[in-house]
Amino acid sequence: MADTNYDVLVIGSGPGGYVAAIRAAQLGLKTACAEGRETLGGTCLNVGCIPSKAMLHASELYEEAHSGALKKFGINIEGATLDLDQMHAEKAKAVTELTGGIAFLFKKNKVDWLKGYATFESANSVKVGGQTITAKNIIIATGSSVTPLPGVAVDNDAKIIVDSTGALALPKVPDHLVVIGGGVIGLELGSVWKRLGARVTVVEFLDQILPGMDEEVRTESAKLFKKQGFDFRLGTKVTGATVANGKATLTVESSKGGAAETIEADAVLVAIGRRPNTEGLALDKAGLAVNAKGQVDTDHDFRTSVPGIWAIGDVITGPMLAHKAEDEGLACAENIAGQTGIVNHAVIPSVVYTMPEIAGVGLTEEAAKALGEIKVGKFPFAANSRAKTNRDTDGFVKIIADAKSDRVLGVWIISSLAGTLIAEACIAMEFGATSEDIAYTCHAHPTHAEAIKEAAMAVRGKAIHI
Ligand code: FAD
Ligand code: NAI
């Protein structure tokens, strides 16, 4: 009979769980990872980051080829057509390759993959696939799932009212897609279907899209999305939905209340946030409870209130992001092994992979102002030589620095390459850089990255190219 005693058992194989399992095994701990899905990789690899980016990339290529946008570069493409089945197939291939890659890494690092949903039996034992597994340390990395909207029943099989998983697999382009929620998922998947030909309406409860981001970035993004043809119904709430004859009818009204009206849609995407996965874990048997937000509470080392039980990723507090979960996975495994694993939660970038991309790290201008005196430097891509050359001038870089120490407190970027550019800001902030440090760092020419240097120079009012 297989040995069912482990040093570390990880529950969930998303970016948090699989990374924690691999690092624990690398550190010499006998490790297993339980996963309820058929494949490893969690939300991110199976139905999140990876398939959404595959569809964003493919839809962008289609739009470029189809819309005549390349004409100005002397490239005439006649008769570009969409083969949506092939687009889905290529996405599925990327997912299979990446989830298979985790299985390979588990084998390589001798992590045992336990198939099935895990349920606590006690603080150090768990039932998975009919077997009882004991472990000195158990890491809860069960992730999150879609927050339901009362009155709007998601049915991914019927393909009319769907969540993000359904929206990644629509079998045809809807004439009119209504997205409920102007957050990250709504804008990314709204962009996919817009590029493929849908009319897209975003119904957002608040008066602005992209909550949590810098105000100026939110306003500018909304302007750019409107230019692309998105229709925004801000300050609006959906109160119910019905489906008949292959169409959905949504009832909406002002968020503050008022007269109801209806919107017809061929498809509806519900994207109003995600909530932690703890149902079915029988946390009470381990002596654990969830907080008011349904999360598992931990300390800074990712220990829960029960010795030997740890938690990371979407199931604990903080932004629900794959790289945040990964970093917590690494740190948690290192702490279990007696090392000092730390995550600097003040420097976690967030990126919206639309076109242009929208990225930020650290404080918003509003949050920084509330804490003390600041200086802000901004530089538009309209004045960046590479962006001008590429005819790609939407957006800007904004750097927020402490007025006295000049230390960088936050960086916000709207640009086709924002998701890649923000890494420079993360390194700078992790090392406690001042805006002057960035301004006096040589940046290659001609690159979009020079806009970061110019924004840093602008903090002291001394940008060159504007
Ligand atoms: P998850 O990835 O959710 O993994 C948890 C795993 O645990 C799941 O596989 C689940 O089946 C398993 N599980 C749950 N309960 C049990 C149990 N009892 N027993 C066994 N297994 C269990 N983030 C980014 O940073 N960048 C992006 O571009 C991005 N794009 C996204 C796009 C979409 C459409 C969505 C929905 C999310 C996206 N995210 C993105 C968010 C990202 O997917 C999550 O933040 C990340 O997956 C969280 O990792 P995790 O390890 O905490 O949990
Ligand atoms: P979100 O929190 O980003 O946005 C939800 C939006 O819905 C908010 O603007 C909110 O005000 C609005 N809303 C809430 N209730 C509403 C209602 N009843 N009617 C209308 N609007 C309503 O959540 P989203 O987009 O579902 O994404 C979930 C999480 O997944 C994100 O928090 C993010 O962490 C992660 N994600 C990250 C991605 C990335 O890093 N690029 C991509 C996709 C998801």
C-alpha cells in the first residue's frame, strides 16, 4: 500500500498550490498535491489567465487582419475570415501543453498528484479519492470561483448567460454581448468578442470602470474603450434576467434606484467578482472558520490559526492574481521548511490585458495623497519615439513619488506593452528606488520603456521630449 504520510499536503494545484508543492519538494519535503479537476494548474491555466490570453492574442490578430488596420503600413489583406473553431482549438492546445507541463514538473520534483476533492477529517488528515492522507503540514490553496448574481442564473451549457468559463468557449460570435461588471474579466473578454465582431455593452454598478485602479487611469481607459466602440452603462444595476428563444432579456435600473428598463442580448457575461473556495473542505473538522468575506485568515507567514495548517492565493486576503498566489506559494513552502519566506504585498503588479494594456503597481495617486505630500510625473506615449514609429501612441506612464524622499510609491501605465513594462517599476520599488534613480538609469532607444524614464524625469518637471 502506498505511503499516505506526507511532510506537506497541498490542497489545490493552481498557481499557488502547484508552486508551493514544487518548492516544498525542492526543499526535501515529502509532498503531495490534491486536485479535484482532471488537470493540474487551477483556474489560471484551465479557465483563467491562459485561455483568456490565448483568445485575446488570437482576436487581436484577427482584428488586425480583418479591419484593414494594417493598410496604413502598406499591408493589404483581402478576405480575412474567422474560423472560430480553429481559434478555440489553438487555445485548447496552449492549455493542454501548459497543464501537462505541471504534471511533468510534479514528476520531475517527485510531487505526488492525488486525484480528487479533499475534505478535512482532522487538523492533520484529509480524505482524497476515498483515501485518508495525513500530513505534518497542510496548505489550503483552493482558489476562488465566480460570484453569482441573484436573479441572473448562469448556464454555461446553454451558452446564453455565461460566466468567464462559458465566455471563453462561446461557439459563435454573439451579435450583442452584454457584460455585467466593468472589471478585469468584463473588459478582457468583452474585448475578445468585440474584436471578433460582437456589439458589446458593459453594465457597471459603479460610476467608473476598473475599481481599485488610479482614477486618471480609470478615466483614460474608459475613454479609449469608448473609442473602440464599447457601450458603457455606468451607475446601473441588473435586477433580473430571462431567457427565451435563444436570447436573454435583462432588467436594469439606476444603481440608486429608479425606473426599470430592459436590454436584449444574444449572450450575457456575468463578471462581478470572485469568491474564495472553502465549501466542501469541512474546515470545521480541522478547527478552522472563515472570516466575513469567506476567506481563510492567515498571518504574514501564511499560517492559519491552527498549527500545521497554512493558506495561500485567492482563498486568503489580497488581490486575486496568479503571480500573488505563486509568490505566496513559494514563501509558504520556504516557511514550512524553516526558511524565511516573505511576500511584499505592497509591490504586486496588476495588469489588464486589453489593447492598450493597463498596468499598475503600488499606490494610486489618491491613496498616496491621503498619506502625505507627493510629486507626480507623467509622460504620454504620443511623445515616445518608438510608440510614434509603431503608430501606437495611446496611453501614458505616471509615476507617483514621495515629495520629500523622492521614493517611488506607485507607477501606472497605459500602453500596448504596459504588462511587460510594469516589471521595471516593480524592481525599482522592491529596491526602494527614487524617481531620480529611474531617471538616471540608461534606457535603450527607441523603446516604449523610455517613457518610464521620461515620466521619472517629469517628477521633477524635467522631461526632455515634452
Ligand atoms: P486556483 O487557480 O483557483 O486553483 C485552485 C484549485 O484548487 C482549482 O484547480 C480547484 O479545482 C482546486 N480545488 C478547490 N477545492 C479543492 C478541494 N477541496 N480539493 C482538491 N482541489 C480543490 N490572474 C492573473 O494574475 N493574470 C491573469 O491574466 C488572470 N486572468 C484570469 C482570467 C480569468 C477568466 C479568470 C477567471 C481569472 C484570471 N486570473 C488572472 C486570476 C487567477 O486565475 C487566480 O488569481 C489564480 O488562479 C489563483 O490561484 P490559486 O492557486 O489561489 O487558485
Ligand atoms: P472585478 O472585481 O475585477 O470586477 C467586477 C466589477 O463588477 C466591478 O467593477 C464591480 O463594481 C462590478 N459589479 C459588482 N456587482 C455588480 C452588479 N450587481 N452589477 C453590475 N456591476 C457589478 O471582478 P472580475 O472582473 O469578475 O474578475 C475577478 C477577479 O479575477 C479579479 O478580481 C482579478 O483579480 C482576477 N482576474 C485577473 C485578470 C488579470 O490579472 N488580467 C484577468 C481576469 C480576472
